[in-house]
Amino acid sequence: LAEALLEQAMIGPSPNPLILSYLKYAISSQMVSYSTVLMAISKFDDFSRDLCVQSLLEIMDMFCDRLSCHGKAEECISLCRALLSALTWLLRCATFYAEKVKDPLEQAAAENQLKMCLERLEKMLSSTKNRALIHIAKLEETSSWSTVEQSLVKLGENLNNLGSSPLRSQADDCVSLIKSIPTMLSVHSEQLNKTGFPTVHAVVLLEGTMNLTGETQPLVEQLMMVKRMQRIPSPLFVLEIWKACFVGLIECPEGTEELKWTAFTFLKMPQVLVKLKKYPQGDKDFTEDVNCAFEFLLKLTPLLDKADQRCNCNCMSLLLQECSKQGLLSEANMNNLIDKRAADKENSPSLKSAENANIQPNPGLILRAEPTVTNILKTMDADHSKSPEGLLGVLGHMLSGKSLDLLLAAAAATGKLKSFARKFVKPESPKVFISPPSAKSGPVRALLFDISFLMLCHVAQTYGSEVILSDSNPPGEVPFFETWMLTCMPEEGKILNPDHPCFRPDSTKVESLVALLNNSSEMKLVQMKWHEVCLSISAAILEILNAWENGVLTFESIQKITENIKGKVCSMAVCAVAWLVAHVRMLGLDEREKSLQMIRQLATPLYGENTLQFYNERVVIMSSILEHMCADVLQQTATQIKFPSTGMDTIPYWNLLPP
């Protein structure tokens, strides 16, 4: 498109302004790439048409100071080659006008044209980035560089016509810059070795990927040890930390992992720097080192642009504000850095599209989630015996959209996840459970238990079971969820025995539960002790499965039973599937069909009005939990189960199953 428009615009002695305006619009709206425009310009060789040359130089002015490209690696190489072609074209153009200066009749016009060419050459070559791109093109195509060298020789021969004018000095400067391009790598290699510290990068990336919930002090000590051993200057040390954080943000998978990295970068790392600030810094002020590190970081425009594109916001601005809040930057330095980044972003291509314009950026959501975690912890400690609905409202809204994952990531990054999870391990701890059961409190008790159970399962699967386990339980007082998680919950690399005593509770309770599930269309919420139900459900499922396999129960009866299990309290379905997963592993290929059918039935939500509050939100988390639980066994049995999320606010979770 660029070549066709340019060819049409340059047909006459002067350029066609209408077609040129089309080309300029195409460039501004990024319909054509910079590389194709530069290649099209470099094909024009009739330098006698001064007005055409002037128009081409003006087009180059539109983008030569902010060259970039988006897409595949081949497009980046194309930009390098196009820039080399444009350099050759400018040299030929300058040579043509330097030769015309000899003619007294055309001297003034030729000098004016030469001045314009040299200005563009100087503008292009003054950018280290542009010279680096030309250097890449030289390495790719050695023959093209020989053309540049020949053009330099011809230009040098004609420069004598200029005498000692300012144009001669300007031309000599351009020639020197071009001759320095082949030696760029050797000149900068020593400097690069001094400013790159991959060990810091590795420590930060490992911590962000594997240990978001870990204490900050061990990380601080590791980083300080690396700093001392490698004698890293403080500004470069802090710079390397932020570089690693931004690389992690850009490269992490979407969903929960993205939220974890966002929380690590914007919440945990500022806390780490606060602790690093307390170490002796000699005569230097650590806040000045942090400011200097951010000044260096601002020069890494491609890295920052990529992070902004990934997060759909100005990451640098949010990070600077958080560092200022933690006392790591003065307000004046923060504002100065924010203004510099804003000026850089004006020159970069717009990264927002119509699709993501209305999406709230994760960094902003994470920063808002952090104080919410503290408020929820206070809410859980209050006395809710008189108005349990208030507590239920708080917990229910935590489940909507991706609120739960945001809150968990913020809690993990600030070291509050364990205390956050412990509030739910003992669901009898809120005083609402002390009051005697009544028809009004029955559904509330059921929902509080269910939401607590689902949250804890989700935390264990996302951040590891060690976050929930406590070392300080009195003998004989291990909470129900800890017992269930250790003995009954399927996890990667954990083999469960379906005949374990934990799956064989009191037979009278099992019989009454089977009768209740089989005969009752309504679960009696008031009379239920939910932890006993969850422990009994596995044995009840075994009885029901045996009855189905022996023809005592029909498929319609099984459907009614599974609807009773999943229709009110989702945690019953989770406990049932946990046992079924362990059971399926022990069966032969031809014996698995009914067990897998039952898993499929339990994983399918009810779409009716006769469900308890927050059912849709609870089902989405249940589906995520079941998908994690079933992933291994479904892959082994080559079975596919579609875990539902359509029509609900989904939360991001790993897609462990094959498509």
C-alpha cells in the first residue's frame, strides 16, 4: 500500500498533495508499517525533482525519532533493513546535492536541499537505537553495508565543494557517526558486562514464580548477599530488581498467575525495598538510589511499553505512587518520573484497543484489594451472632467475578494469606455458629460453612496446603478441614486410598444420609451438622454407586440424588468427587463408566430457582476445584468433562485438561 501510494504521488514534477495526505493518514493510523514506508522512499531516485525530495523528507520526519514495530521477529528484521536502505538513500541524496553546489546558478537551491538531507541524517543517526538497528542490518546483509561505504566515499569526494561552511561540519559529523556503527558492539560490550547482573534477576524471578506466600526477610537477605558478593552499586541493584519484575509481568501466563505476579511486583517488592533501606548504605541516601534506578528504568522504553500493553495501564506510574507511599521516593522525584514516563508514552503507538478499553487493569485492582483484605480480617473477628447475614454478605461478595483471586493474591503478597485462611479453617469461630439452630439461621449456617470450605479448597490448590495447615493445634483438636484436606483431598502427586478409615465414618450416620439423599426432595438445613455430612458423603456415595451397579437404583434416581448433593451446599459435591477420584484410580478400564458418569453429574450445576444464595458464584469456584481434582484421572482415562462457567462471572484458573 505504501509503495503504491508513493508511486502515484510522485508521478508529476511535484508531488500530488491528495495522495500524499492518504499516505500520511495511513502512517498515522498504523495501516502501513514504518519499514514499508522507508523501503518505498528508498526506491525514489530522481533527485532533480526538489519538491518530491522535500515531501519524502517530511514523511520521514513523521516517525524516524520513534521507530518501532509490532508483530513477528521477521518484521523487526525488516525494519532494520529498511532503515539501512533509508540511510543509503539519504547519502545518495546528499551526494547529489553536494555535487550540484559546484554550479553557481544552482548553488543556493542545492545548499538548501543539502541542508535538509543532512538534518534528517543527523536526526536519524543521533539515536543510539537507530544506529543499533542499522548495525543489526549490517550483520544480516554485509553486501548492503558495502553500498553504504561506497556512498560515503562519493560524499567525501564532493564535500570539498563546501569549503569550511557549517554544512561541511554537519556532514563530517554524520560521516563519523556512520563509521562508528560497525564498532558499536565492541565499544558497548564492556559497559554491558558491568551493568547486567543476572543473579539478581534469577533470584527475583524464582521468588515471584514459586514463593509469593513466603516471608520477605529471607528474600531480603538473599538479595543483600548477592549485592555484597558481586559488589553491585545500589542504583543498578534496584534497577535489576525492577527489570526482573517487569519481565515476570510480561511473560507470566494469564489468569491466576498474572494476578500473583502483579501482587508480587506492586505489593511485595516495595515491602522488600523498605527492608533493604534499613541496611547500612554508607553516606548515600537509599531514596536517591531508588530514584536513580527509576531514571535508568525509564530508558528501557520497549520493556515498559510491553508491560503497559500487557497490563492495560501505566505500570510505571502506579509503581512510583506505591513506592512514594512506602517512603522510598520523595513526592518531587515521583512527580518528575511520572511526567517523564507520560512524555515517553506520547511518542509511543497507542496500546489501548476498543476491546480492552473497558477492562479494569489488574495492578489497580490489586492495589485496591490490599486494604480490603485488612477490612475482611477485622470483619471476621467481630461478633456476628445477632446479624449473621452481614458476615454472609461480605463473604458472598468476595466470590463474585475475580474478587476472590484478587484478595488472595493481595493477601499472599503482604504476608496475610495464612491468617486470612485460618479465619475460615474453623467455621465455628465466628460467634454466629454458637447460637442454637433455627429455621432462619439454618440456610445462613449452611452458606457460611459452604463458602468457607470452597475458599479453603481454592487456597490449597492455588497456593499450597501448607498455607492452611497449623503447627499449633492442641492434641485432639485438629480442625475438620485440616483433617479432610490431609486425608481426603486429591492433589498432584498424592495417592489416596478409597478404603482409608477417613472414608468410613459411623455407619448409622451414613445410612441416614443415604436415605435423606434418596428420599427427600429438600435437604433439612436446620438439622445438618455440615462437617459430619462431608465426612459421611464418601461412604454414602459408595453405597449409592453399588446400588446403581447392581440395578437397585435407576439413572433417574442417581440424577435426583446428585441434585440433592449439589443443589444446596457445593462442598458436599466436592467431598463426593474427591472420593470418586480416589475410587476410579483403583478400578479397571471397564469398571469406571458409572463412577465417571457420577462425577459428570456432580460437576453439572443446577439451573433452577430453588437454590441457596450466591449459588452461581459458588458453582464457579466448585467447578475450578473439581477441574483441578479430576485433571490427572481424566487424562489417565481419556475422559472429557466440560466444567461449566458459561453465563457466570468466571474466575481465572489453570486449564489443566486437554482441549
